[in-house]
Amino acid sequence: MLITVLDASAASIAVPSIAADLQISAGPASLLMTVQLVVASSLIILMGKVSDLIGAKKVFLLGAGLFTVGSLITSVAPNFGVLMLGRVVQGLVVALVTPAILSLMNHEFPCGRPRALAFSIRTAVIGSGLTLGLLISGLLSTYASWRWIFLMNIPFMVTAAIGAGVSVRPVTVKLKEKGFDIAGSILLVLSAILITFGLQEATDLGWWTAKPDALVGGVVPWPFSASVTPFMLILGVVLLLLFTLVEKDRARRTKSAVLDFKLFAVRSFTWGTSAAALMATPVFAIPLLIALYGQYILGLDPLGTGAMVVPLGIGVSAGGPILSRVNWPPHTTLLITLIIQPIALLGLLPLVQPDGQAWWLALVLAVYGFAWGAAYSILVSTLLADVPQSLSGVAAGTQSAFRKLASAIAVAALTTILLGSVMEEMSGVSESELTAKEKSEITQLYEFSPQVHPPTTDSGQTVHTLRTAEPFDRVIQETEDNMSAGVRFALLGAAFLSFLGFLCGLKLDSDEKA
């Protein structure tokens, strides 16, 4: 668990460095984050059933082996296509190991204080992975190469596999249903890909009218005047509805299904999963948003940006273990920590300015992370507590799938908001009094194609040197103002999603009392 989270958080800081090295634009570069989430979320329910069928320990060990392969592919990728292949393999591994981990924990710690402590430690591990990933990624991106970020996964994962092989007890579950729902799995994968990538690439491809030289996925040319974006989104929603109909039909005929609707008869599972999915979305998007803000507005290097976000991970690590020792009713703790999260996110809004102070941001992120860690520990333990043992792996996969799919869509939507604000400002550069060469240079600074720190044009000009000329200074100031506004708007969206999570927590609380 530590390595998969560390990998995801490290990648968020490394996005600008990877974009610069592989000479790709902002849209494809940000796919580095979402492609893993999309693959994991669309396959994780199916892999939960695989975990129940062949054993959680076997699935975990298989996933550990495959993760080393995916990390190796990603680290040596010579181009964008190979890089995405490595991330797809890593996403498959996350789909394999996440339900296996939760299934093993659910069996090993069925109730009482040991269960609460075990799940709080798991959340602390997530926070530790987030913290280490940010620091290590910043360090390696600044002083070495982003490729070492993925290479370092290999010895850690091999160690984890050896340790699990020696110490973890196997878990077997007898299932009435045999076989796999291949049709449902394909529909879910395709719908997740279309919806998420449609949102992710809207900035580069255009929302309605295709942009000149548009490349789908940064690779495939789009020859039509109408943008592919609305077609992807509409088709994705249609396939998602079709997936629901197929799953209901298979359940009615008592055939194996990816999504087991019996789980949603367990009300604690339904509302707990909803709350967990909604509150998880900001914690995946924030590191990427803050990384772009820190490097392209505050002028921090990757290490400085990572250090600014580290308090988020420290808070996540500390929240669960500390509040698990407080003698409060679990639902009271849950509701308090759930409402703190949107309040903290709103507290970030006035701090995100072109001349903002990184340390104030770090302090608020620590408060948010602490509340998130405490709430998540309680939620995951609660939503699995009433699930029948025979559905343990499927339940773990289902709640993880909802959480990861919500996170993938949120990351795509929130980064599109930010990048769209920059692109809008760049389109106005053509109306300034700068020469054609100067306009090209100013655009280079905010397209992720230059050296990451400091952003540098092909002629060797940095933001600092360009700002000595008044026309450049005015355009750069306007761009930074616009980009800051984009970050604030994205954070406002994250706060709204977090507040919806609190409302689901209220419902969970009332149901438990009833």
C-alpha cells in the first residue's frame, strides 16, 4: 500500500519534469495521473472477485510482481506511448492488490479495538506514502531524473512481497457463483476511459470545436472540425448506463456480475462508500494543483513544491492513529473530521495568490490532511464491518472502485479548469503589442514544454529575465493572476465535493442510530 500511494504522489510532482523531458504538452502530461486511476477503478471490482476466488494472498503476491514490471517499463520509457503502457500495468496492479489488502485485513481484524487500530495504521501508511512520494519526487526531479522515481519502486515492492509471503495468512472464500462477467468488465472499462479522458483532454482538443493539430491522447491526429470531446463524454455516459442494465439483468438471472447489488442493501456500506468516494477526490487532485501552482506561479523548484505539500501527507498519517485513541463515539469523530475538510479547503482560497506564501498553504494542508486521515480510517472500517464475509473481496473492490473512479474524474475535471484558465490567457497574448517571436516565447513558459525550473524559453529567457521588459511583465502578471484564479476555482470545486461527503456521513450517522 505504501508503494502504490508513494508512486501516485511522486508522479504528481514529476508531471512538469516528464512533460519537459518527453516534449509533450499539458493535457497528455496530466494523463500520467489519471490513466492509472482509470484502469484501477474500472477493473478493481472484477479483481475483488478474483481475490475471493483464488485467494487474497496469491493475488497480492501476483500484484507485487507485476508492479515491478510496470515500474521498470515506466522508468525506461523513451516516449509517451511506452510511458502510458507502464502506467496501465501499474493501474492493473492497484486493481489487483487493493481489494486483496482490504480483504486480508477484514478477515484478520473482524471487530473491536484491534480492527480500529489496524485500519488507522493503514490510513497512516497512505499518508506516509503521500509524504515520502512528494519529498522523494521533488528531490529526484530537481537533482537527478524523474526516471528514478519509478525505479525506486522495484526494491521496495520486492521486499513487500517477501514479507507478505512469510507473514500473511492465506484467506479463502467459498462463492456460490463461478466465472467472470466479461461483458460488464469491458463496458465499465470503456465508460471510465471515455468519461475521464474526455474531461482530461478537453483543454487540448477543444470542448466543441476541434483545435488545430489536435492529437487525441497526444498521439492520434483528429481530422474533423467538431471536437471529439462531447462524443467521448456522451458515449461514456451511454456505456455506463448500459453497464448498469447489464449488471441488473445478470443479477436477476443469478449470474456472476462485476457489480453485486446485494452490497447496496447494506446501508452502512452504501453511505460509507459514497462519503469515502467524495472525500477522496480532493486529496488526489490537490498535490497536482499545488505542484503546478508552486512551480509556475511561486517559482519553486520540484523539491520546494514537494516540501510545501508534505504537511498534507503528515496530517493524513497522524489523523487516524491519534484520534483512534480519543474516547469519542466513532460517528462523532467522523462528522467533526468530515466537516473540517471543506472548511480547510475554503481556507486555501485567499492564500492562493501570485505572491502567496507557501508556508501558510502548508499549514492549512496539514489541518486538512489530519481531518482526512481520521475520517478515512473510520469510514473504511465502518463500511466493511456489516458486509458478509463471502462478499469481503467484492465489497473492498467496489468501494475502492467508486473512490478511485471519482478521484480520476475529479482530477481530470479540476486540472482541466486550471489548464483552461491558462490556455484562455495564452489565447489573448496574440492581441498584445509583442512581436510574433515574443508572443511565441511567452507562450512557451506556460505550456510545460520548457525546462521545469525555472521555466525557460528556447532562447534561454526565464520569467525573471523577461519581466524586466514592461510588455512581458504585464502579460506574465496577467497570466499568473489568471492561473491563480484557476487554482482557486478548482479548490472551490474540491471543497464542494468534500461537503457532499459530509452530507453522506450525516446520513450514515442517522442510519446507524436508527
